Amino acid sequence: MGKVYFIGAGPGDPELITVKGQRIIREAGLVLYAGSLVPKAVIAEASPNARIENSASMSLEETNSLMTEHAEKGEVVARVHTGDPSMYGAVQEQARLLKERSIEYEVIPGVTSACAAAAASSASFTVPGGTQTLILTRMEGRTPVPPSESLEKLAAHGSAMAIYLSAGNPSRIQKELLAGGMDADTSVIIGYRIGWPEEKSVETTLDKLAVTAEENEFKRQTIFLILPGKNSDSESLLYDSEFSHMFRKGEDK
């Protein structure tokens, strides 16, 4: 029996896939990748003998049939997802079907777009003396969201947020965050197709989130980073010469 690997390909930049993920792609007999979001450059090092299939138009049953066929022949299967498989990756239902056939699987993490977007703008989600929490979420659309996780309710925490899969209604994002008590001047970074050649990052404030997204025509593959601590000038205690920890004794004044 072979083995299935769910691989996080990162946000698009072929160099952001992990070394392990790239190794498995090279070894795989089947490379099944989400072609709508994973560029072909990510799988360019697949074996010339490998079967390569784009899952963009496939159903769960079809992807499972392919993975099962090749795993039961004793092959390595690379199931390549965008970003990190644990974030909106639909891995749970795929794994359940593999378990039913006693097929072993493993998840290889990837760089999620929230982290890639923050890196592209040199931004930090957490800041010394400020927010220490990051909420990863999405707005309700065709896919429902529990009422307790509406943007308005989450905004009440005042923490950093990364909002996925919500570019279709930026006005509603802005309205709900303001209704939840976030300040109008809260820093926002809007990242479009992060990791792709046409990548673009725009910085704005919460009260201008909708108009900024609309002016730039960010309608899909867009992530919104809500950064209440972005303009803080507080410094971490980690490198404070007066702060003691297990590797350093603080200086006395």
C-alpha cells in the first residue's frame, strides 16, 4: 500500500513550498494539484513518469478515486493544496475516505496567505504591549459561518485579524468591523494574489477598506489583514538589556 501526502504549496511563490513538500512531489506517482490556485511551477519537479492531474473541476468522489487507485498500487500520492492544508483546505473529508480504505496519509504544512501577506508588507500581527492574538476567519457568503463567529462579534476582541475568502463584499467587512467596535483608523493591509507575479499589497485604514478594495478591483484571491497594533512603537522585553531570562541575566541600573 502506498501513502497519500496532503501538501501545503504556499500562496503561489514556488520557492515558498517546504523542502519536504517538494521532495514528495518529486517522488510521487500521482500529483493531484488544485490548479485554480496552485501554479504549475510548484509541481515542475514532478517525475516525468508521474501522472499529473488538475483537481479544479473534480468532485470529492473523483479525487478520492484517483488517490485510492494510485495508493493501492503502492505509489506515493502528492495531493497539493494552496496555502496550508489546515486552512479552508477540505482535507478532513478527503482523509475520512482514505481511512475507510485503510490508506495511510500525512499532512505537510505550508505557508498560509495571512503570513505571506504580512511578510510582503513587513507587518506584524502581534505587538509588544498590544494585541497578542490573531484571528483567522472569513465572512459568511455561500458558505455559512456560525453566528458566534460573525465579523462584528470577533471585532469586539480588538485583536489582529486575517480575513480570507471575503473579497466579494468589502463594504460588509468594513461595516461589521466598525459595528464591532474597531476604530476607524485601524490599519488594514489588503493583499492581492500574494506570491504570484501580479502580487499587490495596499495599506489603508478601516474606514477606507471598501473604497480601497473597489478602486484596486480586488475581487478574488484577496486577504484582508486588520492590524490594530501596526503603528505601535513599543519594544519587546526579549532584547531589553534589563530583562532577565534563562539565557541572559538582566543588567542592573
